[in-house]
Amino acid sequence: MPVSSKNPILPFGDQRTAPWYGQDIISIKQFSRQDLEYIFAVAHEMRVMVERVGTFDLLKGKILANLFYEPSTRTSSSFAAAMERLGGSVISINEVRYSSVAKGESLPDTVRTLECYADVIVIRHPEVGSAAIAAASAQKPVINAGDGVGEHPTQALLDAFTIHEELGSLEGLTVTMLGDLKFGRTVHSLARLMSLYGARLHYVAPEILRMPAEIIRELKGKGVAQAEHVRPDGVIGETDVLYVTRVQRERFENEEVYNSVKGAYVVDAELMRRAKERMIVMHPLPRVNEISNEVDSDPRAAYFRQMEYGLYVRMALLAMVLGKA
Ligand code: NCD
């Protein structure tokens, strides 16, 4: 359930039937299993509707402001597509150097400006905590689309929906996260989410890119089984979900250090031969070299389907925070 409360007055119905109306989405910690089941059900309906009619008018007249201070292909375009498929429209600010940010405007002021024109704000920003700051400055709902090395909650939700659709359940899975677990914000959110489902988590990373100790501690406190490894070989055979991440070049201060770890892992046909037949390979994308192209034709490669699931989840989230689901 949501932690903060904004816009408590509903246009119709009541709080019990639309609990996310007017709420921010900042961290995956806001979500319970019950919330996730609800999101999966709404996302599934969105999928059926898109397949049946393509676009429909659930959010007609509503406007989304897409505020991106960091590069994005999938997140920004899937939020834009989600809004348009629901009949709404989008203000896109992805070149902040052409906006008043370049004149020195603060984040709270930029957000206060955009909420005069839009009904919901999606923000990606390089600093941890920036989405929470934006949310505190706005009356309208704010959705975190990645705050530096912090969290990326909507990615974790679409990752979970992918697992749900591909494997039928999230219960008791063995999830192996591979790559840059230090700077990769998607794994920070996903590890927390999977902890709700009794997952066993394997973290495979180079020494300098290990999962942050505070996340391991947090999940240990919840009784989650976790183990760290330097190679995937010992765990690939028991893995249900192999979640691969890119080494986050932009977070390194030193290019030489980046070069020393950039090619640490490559998922290839040989590794896939040692994996379960029902395993899925996921990646938030973009990939650089960490999954070999030869894996793309393997039916277990779910990373392209994962992008499409993202559209349905973002449609569900927009409908929820705007009081229409
Ligand atoms: C991810 C991100 O921005 O954190 N991309 C995405 O949203 N699909 C992963 C990444 O950039 O490596």
C-alpha cells in the first residue's frame, strides 16, 4: 500500500476501490504482495485491450510529463506509449539542457511548473533520492523512473510481471542476478520485490561491483536466502531466472576501473546449455556485450518480451495513480 497520501478526494468511487489514486511511486518498498497481484491483474487486462483495440480512452484528457535528466529509450518511450494507448497525451522533457534546468532552475521548481500543466510526472534523475524530493514538492503523483544508483521501481514491477507471465508464478524461485549489482538500480528494486515471494537470491558480480551491503543486510533481516559468487558456473543449473545487467559505465569515476570489469561476464550458448530448460534470461536493457547475440534465438531469452510487458505494467500504473483502476 502507498506510504504517502496525496489528493485524497476521489472523483468517483472511494479510497478502497482505488487505493493508489493520487499516490507517488518512489520505492518498491511501498508494494505488498496484494498490491503486486492487483498490478498483474490490471496489466493483464491492459494487454488484452491493446491486443483487441490498440488504443482506448481510459485516460482521455489526462497529461503526463516525462522529465528525463538521464538517457532513456525504453522507460521514456514506454511511459509515453502507455499514456497514448490510454487516450492521454505527453509532455516530454528529455533534453534538460534546452529547458530552464540549464538556467539553474531547481528540481522542486521544475516539478512545480510541470504539475501546473500535467496530471502525473515521471522523473529520471542521476541523484539518489531525487524522485522523493520531486514528490515532496508536488501535489500531483510522481513516478520514479530511476534515481541514480538508488531504485527503479517500475522496472522491478515489469520484471515481476514478466516472471509471472513467463513462469506462471513468482513463488519460491531461485533468481541469479549477474553483472553490475552495485550501480545497477534495477537489481536493487528487484531483489527487494522477490523477497516477498520466498526467493533464493544468488548475486554474481566482480568484487568491486557486489550487491550493496545494506541491501543484503535488509533482506537478511527478512530471512531471505542470499549468496554471493564471482562466477555463475556453480549456480546456473539451479537458476529459474537469470537476470543479467550491464556494467554501468556512467557511474565510474575512472575509465581504467571500468575497463577492468566491463567484460566480466558474457552469457553465451555454452552457459545456456548448463541451464534448466524452463529457466528464463532477463535483462532491463540496454545490453552492451553481456549477452551474446546467439542467445537471442533461444526460447528462454525473455528480454525482448520483457520490454513489451513493460508497456502493460506502465499502463496499469498510470491508470492506478490517476484513479481509473
Ligand atoms: C536500466 C536503467 O536505466 O537503470 N534501463 C532501463 O530502464 N531499462 C538499466 C541500464 O541502464 O542498464
